[in-house]
Amino acid sequence: MNEPHKVIAKQYLQKIKAFKTYECNPEDPMSNSHLSWMLHVISCEIYDPAQESETKMNRWLGYVQGVMVSKGMIQVNEERDRTRAIFNGK
């Protein structure tokens, strides 16, 4: 079974048009391309999943979600309701 953070990361990559390109850019960590890169790492589309801990990937997802909220890409209440079943396994 997929880990919830991977499921959510893949959904964002498919849903958000701004995440079509990705690039690691620590100079601009709130850029869409950097957020997209983080989501690709979280979803294990790039890098070896054994290199990254699940807790780190959950922190990264929280960071990406926080930036997405600040940019108006998602709403906290809507995302909480939408992802509740994924995180609770229901």
C-alpha cells in the first residue's frame, strides 16, 4: 500500500499545472519549480526512497502544503477534508 505522503504528493503533481517542471533550487525554496522538485522526491519519482526517511518526507509535504496555502493554491479546510481518508486509511 502507498504511504499517504506519496499519494498526496502525486495528486498535487497531477492536479497543479504550475508543477509541470521541477528543479532543486534552495536559493528560491518557495518557487513552484522547487516545490515540484520536493513533491517528486516525496513521491519517489526521483531519488532512491531508501535515502529519505518517512518523517522527513512528511515534514517536506507539510512545508509544500504551507507554501501552497500562502500562494492560494489550496485551502486548509478543503485539503484537511479531502485528505483525511487518505491519512486515516478509510
